[in-house]
Amino acid sequence: MSPAHQRTADEVFAGHDRSAYRYVRVPDAEFAARHAAIRRFCDAEELDAVLIAGGTGTWDRNWTNTRWAVNHVGAQLTNYSYVVFPRDGDPTVLTFPIVAWLPARRAREVVADVRATTDQAGSAVERLRELGLASGRVGIVETDLYTSIPHVDHERFVTELPLVEWRTVTRQWWRSLRLVRSATEIAFLERAARIGDTMSAALAATLRPGIAEQEVFAVLSSAMISAGGEIPSMVLAASGSMFVPADTFQRERHLDRVLQPGDAVLTELAPRFPDGSECQIGRTYMLGQPSDLYARLAAVADSAYEAVVDVLRPGRTDEDVVRAASTINDAGYSWLSPIVHGPEGGATGCLPHIASGVDQPEEKRVTFAPDMVLTVQIHVGTADHGAGVFFADTWVTTQDVPRRLHTYPRGTALIR
């Protein structure tokens, strides 16, 4: 029998049929390809192992790297897990006991060595020692680009393994492993795009003056779950008058207001397919003919969108995106969201992160190549942030013109 706090897969599933716990996930061959790529990454970066952090984070996005690597998702109440992935040897998941012990949760894991722990940092130290890496080079892959691992964890790593050369390699990880997608990844991302299409169509069929803004969120969330999407996932919306504008940015929470004739309703949606693939879409719906201001905003947004999409071709760069989007500034408006980002999120989560409206610059040139999946989002607003429109779709680059993953109609202003 294993130690009391550890249970092998055979012990966890004793008396249970593992196949009864069905999860949607990419094929084993895809994970094998990813594992080979991680080992090549370790070779290129001269690392003996990577320590991949996972956590709940914003809309559960902070599991993105552990899911991609080994299909690991922790529990909401536990917040944090680590995956120790050696260059030579098998990966180990270090997670809260209920994830390691309960059959329905353990069935998600694709690696054999899943260890129950309430001290994830200490267990990572122990596992690295077991691997003979108490004096090796270990790369840390953080949960996202702007959120480090907990300070107390880092202190333990450098104190208890003082001979280890610790390196933060989050951005290198994204650039080397996750910018260019496999055919399987793209196929699963396209399934996430279908969920976004369904959500957008459901809202369009429901919108009318007289419904409460909370109903907008209810329709979107219900459509997402009914179409097979995971929760929590990003569902943002906002409503406001086009003739007396006061709100330009979609929100996580509804206001206590009822939709009126002459309103604009903005959405920004990032449904996640159950394998972890996330794909963004957004629209501006207008309840009646737009005001002159909103007609101009929509025209500028449509023009900028088409110009940006046109530069998503091999050999073009982030500088081309900025130039294409400059028509927004030329028209006297501004943008808040990054113009182009990876489908996993534009605020902190992934690379690339191009032309942010706030000070989050790219530190290295981004050159487009085939099989990158990129969200193009155009958020045109007035200087006082009182009026604005939003339009987003996700695209995959090819050898030539990019391909849109969505089937929902294009265009900023969808008039109801």
C-alpha cells in the first residue's frame, strides 16, 4: 500500500471503472508530441527540468499551461498546483488531495505520478531532489505573463535548493511552444469558436428593449453551458445609450438597468471547450439605428479590423499591426484593448500581446508564421471613455491569407 497521503492510479480506481469518468481531451498522441516539444525546449534553454505552475486565476485561465502540458486542472478551493517536468524522466503532478484521490478528478490526469499534497512548494522541492536535481537548472513557467509564483514558494525553492539555478522562462515557453499551434490544437480551438458563435446568436435572438441587463448575462452564460462550454469562462457585456453615452467598456458584472431603444450592447466572450481551448469573439449590437457618433465609431472599427486582419500573414510583424490600427487614432479615437493577442486572453495570459491600449509593450519582435491563432479585437472609444464599440474574432494564420475560426456574421454594428 502507498503512504497514507499517496495513492496510485490502481488504488484510486479500485472498484471503479475509470472509463466511466469521461472528459473531452486531446488525443494521447497530441500529449506525446507536446512532451517531446517540452524536452526539446529544455534542451534549447539548457534546463534539467521545468516547474509549471497552475492556479485558478482569472476565469480559471491560470491552468492553461498545466492543461496544455499534462491535462491538469486543480480544484477551485485549492488555487495552486505544480507540475515537475524533467528533461529526462516522467512528469509529476503535485496537487491538493481531493484532486489526487477522488476518481472523477483523478480520471482527468494523463500522467501516472499524481501526488496529493497541501504543501505544493515543499513537494516540488522533494521531487526535484528525488530526480537528482538539487544542483541542476530549473525553469519556472508561471501561471501567466504578469503574475509570478507566490513569494513564499520562491523563497522556499532558493532556500531549500540553494544550488539550483532557478530561471523564469514563462515568455520563452510561450514563444517556443505555444505561439505556433498543432493541427489538433487548431481543431479544438475551432470547437471553442463554435460555442462563441452559438452564444452570439442566442443573444442576438433575445435582445430587445425592455429586458434587464442581467438577462444579457443569463442568455450568454446559458448558451455557453448548453453548447458544451466550461465555467468559469470570460463573459463580458455592457449596455448604454448611443445618444447619451456613458459606458464604453464591457464588464464582468451587470448594472441594474433595463435596455432601452437606442442602446448599444457590447459583448466580449471567451468560451472554453472542455479540453481547455479558449477562443474569443465580441460584437456591438444596436437597438435601433445608431447615433451619428456610433455610426462613425463603427465605421472606424470596421476599417481598422479589416486592415489588421490583412497583415496577419507570414513575415509581417507587430509593427504592421500598430500601423494598421493607427487609423483609429487618426480619426480622433483611442483603443483600450490589445489589438491582437493569443486566444487565451489579452490582459495577462498569453503571447502575443500586440498594441495594448495600456502600457504593456511587446519586449521582442513578433513575426507572424503559419498556424498561429490570434484574436483581433478592435475597441474604438472616445477620449472620455463614454462611448465606444467593440468587435473581435479569432483567426488562424496560413501560408497566405488568414482564416477566421468563426461562422457568426462579421461586422461591428449588428442592428436589432
